[in-house]
Amino acid sequence: MNKESVQLDPLIHAPVRLAILSLLMTVEEADFTYLKEHTGTTEGNLSTHLTRLEEGGLISVTKTFHKKRPKTICAISPEGRKRFHHYLSCLEAILTPEKTE
Amino acid sequence: MNSHKAYEDVQLIKEMLSKTKKNVMGSGKYFALWGYIILVAALSSDYIASSLGKPWVFSVIWLGAMGIGSLITFIFISTDKKRTRVKTFFDRVGGYMGGGFGIAFLLSGIIYPALGVYPYSTIPIVTGMIAGTFLFITACLYQWKFLFGAAFIWWASTIAASLLPYNQRGWAIVFALIFGYIVPGHMLHYKERKGQRDE
């Protein structure tokens, strides 16, 4: 992968969305509160980013109720996992020093 | 994109990954629960079976203990499931492992001796060896170093038990239960609570 030609996925390339996907990569599922606490963002901001990730097919969002209170559960999709791996490859390409012949 | 921004992204990913590593679903509670149940069952079965002179009472007490333990575990899991905010892959693997080893304990501790595969006096050695293996795999899976020590306590106790007269073998297992199961269970529970407070 050429350093100059590396194009980072614009859907992932935002700190909050990258943080969300990083968290979801290592768990089966996480709820809204967990993501809010660990990403350190506001509810409104998190909600916006989750919607964008869901619309892009990177995560699945399930809304349920627990003790009459809404509960939002998020999980990364196979597509999201694939694109996250590709994103990591791109970062690796950028950070790996180019070999001089 | 410059390397500095890429480096920041990598740091962010690393930070998030380290946060999820802390997630375990209250395992210490289950360790301590089963430790106490087995301890009570071991002491009472040993005393009652030997005083009555009826080995089958031993199996009845252990079956009862496993039934009560499973029921309480099921209630705990159901409550935790409702409360939990994150479910990790380790939770799933840990659950499967607990179930698998539970069956192994049932077979080796109750079914095989009842079928006459080996005498009742061999139970502490076989079940102790399985308990050590369970703790060793758990230690590897969750990277809880102190559980490696607990596994070795169990294995050492089974060797000690095999060297003791068979009517005293239970004491080696009682020792292993306290220092290789109940104490680590409480340590784990304390660590989890401390981790939750620190977050």
C-alpha cells in the first residue's frame, strides 16, 4: 500500500466513531450508557454518530426496554469489522517507514 | 493524512481496547458461591456418609448441592444479564467452559463412582485434578495471574490427597477449596468492585 495513495474511510475517520468501533470490536454488544461513558461524549453527539454508523451498515442498533426504560444495544456488523480491519491496514501503511531501495 | 494524525488514531484505538479489557461479568461472585457450596457439601457428605456407613448418601448430598448451586447461579446470571451494559466474547466462552466443566464434575464426582468405575475415595483426586485444570484455563483466558497459583494449589492437593489414608483425603480438598477457590473468588470479587469504583 502506497503511503500517498492511502485513503482512510471517512465514515470511520472521526474520533468518536473510531472510538465507538474500537470498543465494539472487542465486545459482542454494548449499551448506549457504556459507550457514552467510555467515549466521553455527550448523549446527543453519541446518538448522531451511532446513527451514521448504523446507516453506513457498520453497526447494528437494537432498542429494547428494561424496567420501562429504553435500552439501546449496539454491536458491530461483519461489514463494520471488515472495514475496521481495512482502516487499521491503512494506518499501518501510513505509520510504516517506506523502504528506500 | 500525516503520520501524527495516524499515530493519534492508533493511540485512541489502544485506549479503547484497554478499557474493554477490564470487563468481566462478576465472575468472583460465582467462584465464591460454588466454593462455599462445595465446601459445605464436602464436609457434610464426608461426615454423614461415613457416620451412616452408606456411600450412596454421598451422591445424594452432592447431587443436591449441585442442584442448589445451579439454581442460584441461574438466578444470579438472569439478574446480571438485565443489569449488564456490555457483553464480551470472554463472557460467552466463560459460560461454555463453566457448563462443560460442570458436566465433567457431575460425571467424575457422582456418576462414575455410582456406576462403580472407581471407588468413592478416589473422587477428591479426580475432581481436584479437574478443578485445577478449570482454574488453569480460566487463568489463561482472563489473564488473572493469581488463578495460576490457585490451579497449582489444587493439583498439589490432589497429590497430597493420594498420599493420605483414604478417610483423610477430604481434608486436602478442603484446604484446596479454601485457598485455591474461595480466597481467589473473594480476591476476584474485590478486584471487580474496585474496578467498578475506579471507572
